[in-house]
Amino acid sequence: MKTMMLALAGIALLAACEPSPGEPEPYSDLGGALRVTFSDNPEVADGQCNPLVEYALRSEDPALRLNVAYLIDDETFASSGFAIVDRSDDGDLNVLTARDTMSMFDPFEGACSDITVKVHDFTCQAGESDENVPCPDTAFVGTDMFASFTE
């Protein structure tokens, strides 16, 4: 009897984690565009800025490497090179993702609403080659959190 109750509780828990039929999948609106989403970082103190950045792309490829550099207030760079990969357990989503903070180091001084951000470099590399390939169309989301944002 206990085993049956535990099994039913496990099934109920799994069902609760599944999106409801009316709830869209988080990546259902990607199409073929690379979506770059900026969001508040709750771990950063007031008066500082280091937003979370998520990169997401629906693709049949196993990974895409990005080299990204943002210029903050025309004086400080936040840059990194990384791969976006399919992080689903079975690799069946065909959605490549990566999520991190804008700066791997210290937050920027000033609230995000007071800083300006410019995309300085945004290049893509596919496969084993170090050659740049054209990046997919890119949609930046959440940029209204900054004083200004320029692609």
C-alpha cells in the first residue's frame, strides 16, 4: 500500500512539473532566431549591475560557439567566448542554450537603469573550424532594463 501511494505521489509530482496544455514551452517562440534575454540578477547589490543573460537558439546543430563583447558606458568591456548547447536530457529539444552573468567578474557600478550598453562584437563559429560563420538573426530581449542599448 505504501509503495502504491509513493508511486502515485511520484506521478503527481512529475505531472506538476510538466507545462499545462495551455502553457507554452519556454522556447516555443524561437523560430530560427537567436534570442538573447537580459534579466535582473537577484544576487547583485542595489546600485550595481550584472544582469543574467540567456542565449537560446532552435537548431539541428549540436552546438554553436559565440564570441560576445558588450561595451558598458563607453569604457568597460564585458566579453566572453562560450558554446550554446542542447541541455535537454535526451538532446531532443533542438534548443541550444547558455545562461550566465554579463560579467564573469565584478558587477558594474551603478544601477542597470543608469548604464549604457553597446554590442561591440557578436560573432559565431560552427563545428571544428575557428572560422566565423554568419550568426542567425538575433533578437535582444529585456534591453529596457538599461538606460540605452545599441546593437
